Amino acid sequence: MSELLGQLAVHTAKDHGRLDRWPLPLRLWLSELVPRYHQLVGFIHARHFDADQGVDVPVAPSLGQESAGVGFRLDFPNSAGSCAACHVPVLALQGAHTADPNAAQGVAAEGVTCDFCHKIAGVRLGEEGLPSPHLPGVSSLELLRPPPGEQIFFGPLDDTPGDDVYAPLYDQSQFCAACHSGEFWSVSIYNSFGEWLDSPYSDPAAGKTCQDCHMPPAGATTFVDLPPDVTQHVPGRDPATIFSHRMPGAADAALLAEAAVLTVGAERSDGEVSVTVTVINSGAGHDLPTDSPLRAVILLVEAADADGQPLALIDGPTLPDWAGVGAPADGYYAGLPGVYFAKILADAVTGETPTSAYWRQTRLVSDNRIGALENAVSRYRFGAPAEGELRVTARLLLRRAFIDQMVLKGWDTPDLPMAQVTRGVP
């Protein structure tokens, strides 16, 4: 559909001029068929001339609204989207595609609540083991709600009394599938569950589940700490059966430190030092990085002489412009030796690359993320002095979003260190 719309826009613009001057019946038909049409003719007023196509092409809002950057509501101000289907699921029970997160009140405003998760009786999966891309979040869940005065509470334990009910689903990665697998305009965006499913970790005999890493036991022996004035006795349990609900993820330093391993090899000869860096996805059960296409894992490779002066790169990969053009001390790494591991999308109509506005029609430009238990090797050559010991340092960082976008939005989200190796070269 995105290719059809793009071709229609280009060819019609060549023949009839600006898109917003098309005949009204055609515009009305397109507005009903493709919401993206509104973005082309209603919300994007800036255009640039594409010499290859011979036509004025719309410029995306992220380029035309410098003070705001991209935003779903900037493109679709009258739509709530499907965000609530996962992020505000109680509210989304009223309609996964109509629930407005800004309108959440009461319990719904708490986001993903204890009671919601523990009322999930099943997850609807297709033949390939994935949820339907047309049924986001709550739409792929089988949720039970008991009548007034009664209660039901699903969980992974089979020896609890009362209204608690044992459900093996709570020990399975499939429990997470509905909100960790999603497409927009037929382009995979969130797919950490699918990546796990395709990895060795999904082997029932030797693998690991999502819960093993993101809900590990933390040493607690009781489910709750009762207030001091409550005399009710809560018997202790085996701590291996009580799982943390902190849900460590991409912001957790300890988890990130276990996600990847760096190895550095270096050889010196004929006025050069040759460096080989291997990044191993040793601990993540999905691609590294995963889910949101804003995220990136950045590999920085530096070589210096005995006085700490950097050596000039002769050959090897360098970081792209979207790693940030500016001072490296401020996190702008474009042009430096290294690799930017990420899923890069382009706007299918305007061509803007990269784009984080995946709610528009996009196309996949590249995806060099590292699969579970896989590795990525990069090689570099630096000029080296004839004498003196050299030092080669490789650093691995997690970046939560494109740096220019973070600055524009005012997001204070520093890069998180994942691994670092320094090697001396005699």
C-alpha cells in the first residue's frame, strides 16, 4: 500500500501539480483509504524539489516543525492510535484502537497493573507462534473478569489457597507475546518475542524464557511485607519460587552488563596497527538492541599512542551521521571508528532517513542488530608510530534514541555503558 501511494503521489503530482490541488473526489477517497494521505496534503506544507523525479516532494514534519520533532498526534491529531493496547491496557479494554492514554483515570491511569496481568487466561497466537499484527496488546489476550463479589487470580504457583489459580502460561515467554510483537504498515517494529522464538533460547529443553531474565528471583521469602501493626503471619517460601516484579530492561545497568561480551585483537606491523573487534550477544534472548527502532548499540573503537594521542584511522567502518555530528565529548560520534547497531527505517513517501515515526508508512533500510548468541566482527587499521606501546580501547554503549531527537525533545537519557575492553599493543 505504501509503494502504491508513493507512486500515485509522484505520478499524479507530475501530471497535476501539487498534491493538495488534486480533484476533491480523489482526495476524499484517499483520506478514507489511507490516513497517511492527510499527512501528505494536510499537515506537511514544506516541500523540496526532487530532480530525479521532477516533482515537489513533501517534507516530513520532523524536518518541517523544528520545535516539535516527530509525534503521532502531529500526524494524526484525531486518532488515539493503538498505544493504549499495551501501555494502558485497562483503558484499552474499551477499544484497543480508540482508547486515548491521555484520558486514563483511576485504576486505568496506573498503566500495566498487577490485577490486569494476573487476569490473563491465554494469549491468541497464530500458526507461526506469533500474535496477529492486526490485534495489538489486549486484542490478543484472553482476559477473565469475575462477577461482583468473586475473585480469580492466575499465577505460576500450584500450592496457593483461595482464589489463586495455577496457570502454566505464567512461566512461558508466550505470556509476553501480545505486547512484544507488533507491526505498523506491514513493517516489523516491535519483535523481541519473535526474535526470542527464532533463537536457541526458545528450545524448551535448554533455553530460557523472558521471565528467567526479566523476572529473576531476588531473594525474597514472602510475597509482601505487611505493615508493622498487622499481626497476620505470612509463612516463608523458597526464594527460588518468588520472582521479582522490577522487570529490569534496557535501563538496568546490571542487566546491560550481562548482555554482551567484547573481544579485541590487535597486531602491529609496518607502521600500522590492525584491530579486530568482536561483539557477542552473549546474554540477551533477542536481538541487540531490540524493539523500538529509536534504540541503538554503539561500538566505539579508539587507538592511541604512548602519550594518549589518538591514531588516525586508515581503513575500517565509521559511525554514520545519525550517531550525532558534533563534539565527541558531548556524545556526538559521527565519523569516529565503530559500528552503529540498529534497525534503520525510512519514510516510505518522503524518504526521510532515519525516521523514528514508525506510525507512518516506512520501509526497512538496514538492520545490523546482533541476534541472540550471535556475534558481529569489525576490522580497523590505524597508522602507528615506529616506537612506543599503543593502546586500543573498544566501548559498547546503549543509546535510547537518536541524539538529535533527544536534544530536540529535551530527553535527558545519557548513553548507558554495556562493556569496555582496553588492550596494550607492544
